[in-house]
Amino acid sequence: MAVRQETAVRDSVTPLGATGPAPGPGGVWRRLRTRPAALASGGVLAVLVAAALAAPLLTALAGQDPYAYHGDLVDSARGGAPHGAFGGASGAHWLGVEPGTGRDLFALLLHGARVSLLVAAGATLLQVVVGLAVGLTAALGGRWADRLLSRVTDVMVALPMLVLAIALTTVVPGDFPRPLLLVLVMGLLGWGGVSRVVRARTMALRGLDFVAAARLGGSGRLRVARRELLPSLAAPVLTYAAILLPSNIVLEASLSFLGIGVKPPTPSWGQLLSTATTWYRADPAYVLLPSGLLFVTVLAFTVLGDAVRAALDPREASRLRVGTRGERAERPLEGGESVHVGTRLAGSGAKSADTGTRLPRTGAESPVPHEEKAP
Amino acid sequence: MNALLSGARFTAKRLVGAALVLLVLSVALYSLFYLLPGDPARLACGERCDPSQVAQVRERLGLDEPVHAQYAHFLQGLFTGRDYSAGTSVRHCAAPCLGLSHQNDQPVSTLIVEGFPATLSLAVGAMTLCLLLGVGTGLLSALRRGGITERVLTVLTLAGTGTPVFLLGLLLLMVVCAYLRWLPFPSYVPLAEDPEQWAWNMLLPWLTLGLFESAKYARLTRASTLEVLAEDHIRTFRAYGVGERAVVARHALRGALPPVIALGALDLGTMLGGAMITESLFGLPGLGRLLIGSVRDVDLPVVVGVVLVIGTAVVVANAVADVLHALADRRVLPS
Amino acid sequence: MRVLPRDRRPALPRAAATASVTLALLGGAVACAGPQDDGSGGGDGKPAEGGTLTVLNSDAQSDFDPARLYTSGGGNVPSLVFRTLTTRNRADGAKGTEVVPDLATGLGKPSEGAKVWTYELKPGLKYEDGSPITSADVKYGVERSFAAELSGGPPYLRDWLIGGDRYEGPFGKGKKELDSIETPDDRTIVFRLKKGVGDFPYVATQTQFAPVPKAKDTGTDYEKHPLSSGPYRVVKNTNDGERLQLARNKHWSAKTDSERKAYPDTVDVRSGLDPAVINQRLSTSSSADAKAVTTDTNLGPAELARVGSDKELKERVGVGHFGYTNYLAFNPDVKPFDDPAVRKAVAYAIDRASVVNAVGGSSLAEPATTFLPNQKAFGYTPYDHFPAGRGGDPDKAREVLAKAGHRNGITLTLTHSTEDGETGPKIAAAVQQSLKKAGIRVRLEGLENNAYDEKRWDAEDAPGLYLSRWGADWPAGYPFLAPIFDGRQIVANGANFNHAKLDDPAVNKEFDDVQQLTDLDAAAKRWGALDSRIGEQALSVPLFHPVYQRLVGKDVKNVVISDWTGVLDVSQVAVR
């Protein structure tokens, strides 16, 4: 069968090392360290996460409370626009106040960061966990399990996510905590991409020597999954998660805009942004601050994610050792940015925050249909 | 030939599988919507309807039947067509009949057919733009890394991705139409009516969605180009003294594009499901808006109809992407 | 009344238009704004015929059948196509709350204690195809609004016409005609009611009173191309009312219609637009947008803040008042709201200034202490039984609570919709904040909009405290008060609007007595007194009356905003 032959050819192009165990944490860190952009991104994110964690403390230090209204700071006759320049910034309210309510914007942004980052992180984690479980089961659970789960995954990928999100937010009781609801909705609807990556990677791995050896050695499926497969799956899954996380942050904002996000008085970036958009002219600070923060965060996660992906790529090490010819030999570190087929297609799993559907990826990391590939 | 045959067989198999999946999906939607608050009969009847009127409307819409019977009617319509009362007369809805909207008595198929041109216009244009922008940026950054153009383009595509689409679209509108006044505010003009006006009016929606999606393509193109450039046969070409330009144009690009094309086909499928926010910002009467509106009105026939159409688009795109990827990829591989 | 029979939301929540009252539903939506002064939005000189008027809307005109439309005074866009027995006076301000003849020669002749209303059609009335309009067509138009296929209209005819509660329309198996409507000749029509209704001329403005020739009726397809009796006919209706193209109806004559000016030659209604985009387009006014108005989109707070600093824009903003009240509703069946002291404490504690700010500030909402809107036509009688001042009176509230045994304050649950808007989370959060000062801790319960509507209108299961609102089906006290406070309008298993389930024989009797008065001024006074009397029980806490501020394109002239609709009247606008 020609198709299967091509698989073989393709696999031979991809260095076998690529599917071997990932480099240890020490090696990853050593490589990350040499990238200024990655370090800077990491720094920005560290500050941001720390600030979000310490939000109650910081806002208390600033003498503010994200829930306190200050009606006297806004001009009721002018649509509730803050008095004063730059969104009503003052010694007491460092970044100004929210139009309409007069709530402190600094406090809102920090507390909003908590919610937004938590929702995005929680959703990503859930997507990864469910995706791993489904992907592994499909790959190891036998022919029927695979067929069934692959079709289910297809559905998850094909579904317009927003529709289900709206429907799901509707059926839960009104007092269910919104952030948790968002985590569940995004997590439970968005695992299709992870599961495809995991399944495809596991399929590839299980034919490899070290896994085969383990199986021959009498290890059960679970044990093989835990001891041999999971460590090797860490790299592609982490890479994938690094792409999912920023897109989950943007998705939270879009869900807010569609009216199914976090609700006032709880602040989140998305919720701030969706009210802020029309203020771009009357109170630019109100738009710029949340959108700037969101942008910087997404950018930082993206750059860091790229760097981590490259650092996790085992071929980086080999390429450094072997060296590449031509001009690239002079900049060996950059050579490592290339990604092997599996992870690069994984990049397509990010969801579109507008179409709301998970962007599907090809059935497997190889262009060849998975059915044909199964041994 | 063998490859093509088995490719076709695979595709056919997959389409059958997909049809089953879609059927299961429609069952799931029926069940889910059964749980939703909001009584479709009451919503269709209006808030000031008294209980007896609501009952009449419920009966007319067939909502008084158990949910499995409703689903059976749906299937029956799909395969044999159904008759509906329009009050003054009886109308026939021919197979495959997706039913009638609960809220406004329009055939679902009519609503979808009316919404499709706008969605198609948006999807095709945005995808084209996205590919041009994304692949261009990706190639530039793979080939001349560190250049100023590359940096500008990279930041631009990243900015597109890091900004929620509702903000991006609104800002584009404000800047281009209100501030600089380079373009009038877009209003949808069907392609069939006036192609030139159609294009001008679609420009900003294309840009919004295209920009939003392009960073992904830039990254993918860059990664796969770098990878191909590092592969043995390219090194061999270089070693044989083939010029750098030729290497890139003839070989590297051909090797790097398949994953991009595959992803493009998939994204196109998804976009055909409608980009609700973009459609709404620019007043495009497309499927995305139809869908979200009908979800809120608990208008089940419309929801199921649109989801089935979207699902079909995505599944077909999936299959096409796989085939494209396989075909495109083979050419660069040594035989 | 209620507005928003079907709260059809736009495709997207409008982040922008906080005070977006979608009156649209009302058929057409009431909407817009124009300059306050003489109404000449932009341009100089007298309005002239010609040109194309563009209407930029958020909600599609997805119902365009006169039977299905739920309008106040015949709607805005619908009123360009459908003439009715009577119509609203197309004049600015309070003059605009009057009802005037349209197809009929007068407002109707009441007899037998306002139980019988007789109308005579003007001579020479024609449809767009040149055929004559007859009284039988008006009768048929009313009759078909009883059909389940064409449901959606207001409930009054069903409640009032003899036999109306059992009639199922002309399509069903039962009786084809409604005997309580008689047409002794081609120009006369008589309505026989169960009880005296002095407001009947107001109701005859609704689109159910538009003529429909039986031979041309196509049932549920009729809305695609309804036969026009007004100055414009439907040329094209695409995407289920998302785009509506209207052109002149050659057979309409200004001689028989003194209300509609019909200056533009064509009207192009485009909907499905984001509110922020609509406002931006109107303010930019480039090309066709210069001749555009909106009938359903208000200026949001952000846009208002900007307009304030731009003189040219400010001149293009029209301000309107539609009879509308937003309030906190109590359900005394739920503890602790059975205790009047708790309800009164909430009334004392409420900080209306911060609620008004949450709506978008003092330009978009006026604080309310009465249930009736603050307009004479409704019988507005000022009262403030539980004075809370601008910012609430937390001390008084604490005192009332303490007397009732709640020394440590009290915890309440406030139910609201999760959809942005006048029953949305922002208002709820402002209420929560303002009650906090009085030691009243509020738990917020947000429900998705359909779930919220279903729950708050469920007589059995309504929450104890929730955000609600009521709008005017016509500018008078009856439709504003009766559905809320008439004990006989408590609906057991449908939508119940009597949130307090007030069933007081004295109040019920007053409804009956005042309803049959044909002296509308005398009736108004008694509605005002009744409102004040009911208000003493603190069954609701009025929060605010919205104000509509709307932009028009720079070439739009002759903007007329009545207090009936609160928005500019499309039939008066000129673009030349």
C-alpha cells in the first residue's frame, strides 16, 4: 500500500530521536537561559502572576477595593465618564477609575488578572487532562475504542464551541460560580486538539523500541502508559498547552463580549474589555489598560511557549552537536527553533476566538490518515 | 494510482463515519436543548399570550410531543420531506427538509441558503488574506531572520492574535472609516449584485479575521520552512551549488507549504461555520449570527440545521486537508 | 404594557448600548433621536421630497406581519407600510401622546357605556395594487391575529372582544368569523366589547387594525410581501427582515393621510449591526450614512461622553422619553418580603444615583419614585412615600429594619438577568452596593435571560426580589398599571406580571371604573391617584425612567420625537 509506504518514508525523515524521551529539566533550562526574549517574557509573566496572586494585598496597599463605588469621581451627565484627565488618574487611583461606577481601575485590573489567568490556566489544564485521557485510551484501548473516541474527537473539533458554551451556561443554576463554569465549559469543549496530538504521538511511540521492549517485558498497558509513554508525551503536550493558554485568555474575553463570561461585580479582563471598547475616544485609558495587559500577556505566553517548545525539542540537542551547514552554523542556537512535524501541526490546535470552534488539525501529526497507519 | 485509490476509499469511509457522527450530534443537540430553559412555544407566541394560546402554538409546532417523537419527525423530514400549515394553505418542504424555524416559520434551508453567501464571502477572503500575510511573514522570518520587515510583520501578526477580535474589528473600523476616512463603513453587498462593491465592503471584515488568524500561519510557515531547509535533500541541493533563491522557491517552499495548506483547508471549514463576532461587527448576514440568534431563541430546528451544515463543512474540510497534505507532501519526498 | 414582548436580543450583547431598550419589538421599534429643538437635524431649509433614507438597526425586523407585530402606536417602520384605524399624533413631546384618526374619519364613536365602538373609513382609501380598502379587510386583519400561526400580538382584543377568548382565528376548524366585529357596509366597522373601554382608540393604533384583504392572505408567508396601505411598499425583504427595502406606494395619497409625511422616495432598513458601529456610522456620517437614522439604538454612555464635547454632534442628538419604568419587584410570598418593613427598608436604602450611573448617567436615566412614568398622559402624580434622596437614606433603613427585629441587618437575594441591559448584572451590582450601606447584604443570582424571564413571570416560583421593568403599550394609565396590580390578571400557568400578586377588591374595582371613562383626562387623574395609593404598600421600588438619546446622520431633517415612542418618527424624516 502506497499510503503506508509513505508513512514509513516520512517517519524516516523525522529523526527517531524526536520521539524519544524529552530532555531533562536541566537541559531545557540551560537552553532557555540563552534566549533573551524568552527570559524577558518569563520575567513579565512572573511579575504578572505574582501581582495577580498578591492582588488583595496590593490593592489594600493602594488603599483600594475593587468593589467600592465612587459615584463622586464620575460625571453622571457625561455618561459616567471619569472626572479629570487620563481616566481620572490621581494619587488615590493610580490608573484612574472605571466609568459609570468609579471603581478603582488598578484594583479591577489586578483582580481581573486573577480571574482571567485562573480561568485560562484552569481551562488549559482541564483540556490537557481530558485530552490526554481520551488520546491515550484511543491509542492503547483497541480498535473499537479508537474508532469511537476518534469520532467523538471529530465532533468536539467540528462543533461550534460558542453554541455549546451558550447552551451550557444556560442550563446551570444561576448561583454556580461563573469562573468555574467558564473553566468547565472551555475545558470540556476544547480538548479535541490535545487528544489528537496525544493519540497520534502515542501511536507513533508504541511501535518504537523502548516501548515495545517494555511491553515485551511484560508491563501492562497502564504501566506502559505511565512509565514509558507519559514522559515522552510531555514535550508535545506541553508545547500544545503553551499554545492553548494564550488563546484561552483571548477566548475568555470573547465569551465575555458574547455575554457568557464573568459577570459584574466580579472583574475579569474580558469583561472589562467588552464594556471598554466603546470608550476608546471618551476615555482611552479605560480601553488601553486592559487591552494592553491582555496583549502583553498573550505575547509573553506565546514567545515563552515557542522557546519552551524549542528547548524541549530533543533534536535541538542533536542539531547543536551535529551542527548545520552554511550560515546557520554561525547561529547555532537559532537553528533550534525548528520544530518537528508533530509539534508544528499541533500549533493548529489553537481555537479561534471568533469562530469559536476549535481549529481542527489533520487527523494525526502525519498527513496520512490514522486508520491506514495503525499497525 | 494506488495511493489515489486508497485515498479515495479512505475519504469515502471517513465521510460515512462523519455522517454517523453528525446524526449522533443532532441527537445530542435535541437532548441538550430539551434541558434548556426557555419554552420555545412561549417564545414563539409572545409574552402576552395566555396559556391556551401557548398550548395551540405548542401543538402547531409539534412541541407537545415527546422529544423522541420530535426527533423522529425531524429525521422523517430529512429523508422524505414534510408538510406544514401556513394557515391559509399547506406547504410542502421537500427532502432533505431541515424543518421550519419555530420563531418565524421560515424553512430552515431558506435561512441557511440566505446566510451562506455572506459567510462564504467572509471565509474565503479572510483565509486568502490570512495565508498571504501569514505565509509571507513566516517565510520572511525563516529566511532573513532579524530583519526589520520581519520584526514589524511578526509584531503585526502577533498583535492581531493577541487582540480579541471584537476589539480588533472595532478599532479597524474606527481608524479606517471614522478617523482616516479611507473607506466608508462597510455594508454587505452580495457578490452577485455588484462584485466591486462587494470586495470593497468585505475588505475590513477580511482584514479583521485574516489578521486575527494569521500569526498561527506565520509560526507554522516559519517552523516548517526552517525544518525543510535543514533536511538532507536541501543540503544536498545546496552542496550541488543550486542557488539559494532556487532552493527556497523550488524546494523549501514546496516542502514547507503542505502543513500550511492542510491547516488552511481546516480553518476554512471552520470559518464556513460563521464567525459570529466579525459578522456582527460588520453587519454581515451570515450563518454565525443566524446560529447564535437561534440558540438564544431556543429555535431548535435552526440550531440543528446550521450545526449540521457547519459540521459537514468541517468534516469535508478535514478530509480535503488530509488528501491535500498527502498529495502535496509526496512531491517533495524522494521517490 | 410591556414592552418587549419577545425580548429579541441582537446577535450580540451590546456591550455599548446600555440603555438599549429594544422597543423594536414593538414592531418596529421605536427608536431614535433627533435634535431637541425644532427637529431639524442637519442641513438648512425646508424638508423636501426625494432621496433614500437609510435606517441602521441592531435588531432585524423579523416579524413583518401586521398580526404578529407587537407595537406601541403602530410601530415605526411598520407604520410606513400599515395604516390603522387610528394612529399616534406625529408631533414632538407631549402633543405626540395624543391619538388621532388614520384610516377612520374619527377616533371612533363609543356607545352603550363605551362597550360598542363604531368607526367609519375615509373614502378613497387604496392598497398598493389600487384595490379599495374595505371595512371587511380591517375585520379580517383583526381576526387573523387570533390564529396560532400568527401569534405574537398584544392581548387586549382577546380580552375585550365578545367571544375573543374562545376564537381561534379564520384558519382553524372552528368558527371562521368573529361575530363581535360587524361590518354593516364597506366603510363601517363596529366592535362589541365585554366591558366599557375608554382607551379603545389607543388600541386601534396597533397593527392588528391594519386592513388585510382575505384574497391576498398567504398566512405565514404574508410578511414577505404584505399589501401596503401606507406610503411605502415592501420591495424586498431579505434574511428574515434583516434588510427591508421600501419604495413609494403610488396609490397612497397624502390627502387621506395627514400624519405621515413620507419625504424620502425610498427607505433602506439594514439591521443586524453592532450598536457601537451604528453610533459610529451616524456620527461619522460619510456617504449614505449622512442620510441615516436608527430606530432601535441609543447612544451608550461612552458615546454620550464624547458627544458632550462636540458641538456639531450634540446638535444631531435627539432626546426622547418613552413611558417606561425600571423597578425592584418584591414577591411577598417569599420571606422576608412578606414583611412590609423589609420592603420599606429597601426603598429607603436605595441609592438611585448609583443605579442611574450604572445605566449610563443622568443623561440616560431619570430617578423614579413613582411606578407610573413621569408624563402627564399616564396621569403622573408625583409621590415619594419612602424618601431616599439622591444617595439613599441608610440610617432610616436601619431604623426600620431594627424595629422589625433585624438589628444586625439582613441578607437578601436579588435575581437578575445575566444579559447586559436594564435588568442586567451592572444594575444589580449597583443595587447591591447601595443597600450595603444600610446593612442589607445582597446575594446576586444571575440567570440567563430566558431562564430569568421564565422564572420571574412564574406565579408559583417567582424569586423574592428581582429587577424588572415595564413599558407603555400606549400612553395611559391602564396598560401600565393593570397587568401589574389588577388581581384578576394574575396568571396561574403563563406569564404573570403581577409580581406582588396583589388582589385587592377595592383596587380591582377602581380598574373597572376608570377603564370605562371616555374622558381620558379624568381617567388620567384617577390612574395617578391609584398609583400613589398602591405605592404606599412598597410592593416595588421604582428605580429609574430611561431617557433615549439618539443620533441622526448629518443630512437628516425634520426630526420629530413624541413622548409616545420617545424616538424619532421615521415617517416624518426628510433627507433633502
